[in-house]
Amino acid sequence: MLTNRENGSLYTHIENRIATVEFGHPASNSFPSELLHRLKKELDKLSDNKSISVILLKSEGEKAFCAGASFNELVAIKNMQEGKLFFSGFAEVINSMRKCKKLIVGRVQGKTVGGGVGLVAACDYAFATEAASIKLSELSIGIGPFVIAPAVSRKMGAAALAELSLAADEWKTAYWAQEKGLYAKVLESVSELDKEVDIFLQKLASYNPEALYEMKKILWKDTGHWKDLLAERAAISGELVLSDFTRKALSKFKK
């Protein structure tokens, strides 16, 4: 069941050393700034929780996984400071996922756009259904996927990042995303997805927590500079969103 809360919902359930973090928003599971901040805080808290070994990141419902950042907040930006703050939301979540001491597994049941693709790329392992197509549409409205680009490029490579971001109006299939490394497995249905995810999580949770943490550090080697890098990218996006081109493009989308 989808939430009807304006600022979305975030719930965490812990069982058998597995923390399931579920987010939701009535607008196709998009992220207003407040929800991104709550997710960052929750991941930071779970990182230090010795009673868990692994985190599952999922969204509500059986349709869209994540529609990216809140469109209403995007069109309401009035100055560079507000712009940088807005785009810093995903930057902070991705950095928290990167620094988290627990491995993060993504469960992607449906379409994913923009910042949502960045979230999946920042997971250490991701399962998806055939319906989990992806798109980076930012260039079509005069900005770019600058904040999430390091995460996408790290997981899928620079060529895939270019193909995704430059063909800004094209959906790429879940199997294309699997071939490029974003998804580890693609399943036909949500029921099959949940079965596979559960088996995988139970196995991971049975492994040595210290070994899992050491593996996490190896996977994210040489990304320590991301704290500054993603902040710089947020500032670029915050400036571009105020341009005449972007304002006109956003007004068309709004209509």
C-alpha cells in the first residue's frame, strides 16, 4: 500500500540481522528533501548498529521504484543557495551509502529515473524485475545527472553513463542495466524477486560481519574524495537550475 503523506514515509524493520529500509511517496516514490534527509540519518544510524549485518533498500508498491527528486521542490528553487541545498540531498544519501559499514542490497521492482538510478548504483548489489527500466532525463530539462554520475560511472562505466545521460529521452531496459552492471539479477515477477532477495539476504546475514565490512571497504576503495566532489556537483546543478533554459523547460513540464 502506498503512503499518502506529503513528505513521504520511511520505515525500518530489523529481523535476523537484516535491516529492511522501505521508503515511499505518493508521487511515484520520488524524494522530497525531508525524506532524503531522513534516509541519510537512518543509514548513518544503521551503519553503527552491531545487531545487523546487511541492509535491504526497497520502495513501496509494485510500480515505480523511484522517480528521483521532488519535481515540486525543483520548480520552486529561487536562488543558488536553495539550488545547492536541493541537489545536496542525493549527494548526502549516496555518501552515507558509500560510508555505511553494512552492505546495502537494492530491491528494484519498477521504473527508476534520475536520482533513483543513483541510489541503485550506490547499492553494493541489486536485484530487479523486468519492469525495472531506467532513464536519466536531466539534460532534457537543462541540468544534468552530475551528483549521481560518479556512482553510476563507478558501477556501470563511463560509456554506459554517456549512453544513459545523452539519450535523455530513452528508457533502457532492465536487461540492458544488468548487462552494464547495475543489476546483478533480473527476475520476471515481483514474487520471484522477493524470493531471490530473501535467499540472498539470509546467506549474507550468516557470514562473518567483520569480513563483510572489510569487503565493503574494498568495494568502495578510492572514493574518499566523494564528499567534496558530490558537493561541487550539487553546486553546478544548483546554478544551472536557475538558467533561462531550465526555467522554460520546467514550465513546459509543469503544464
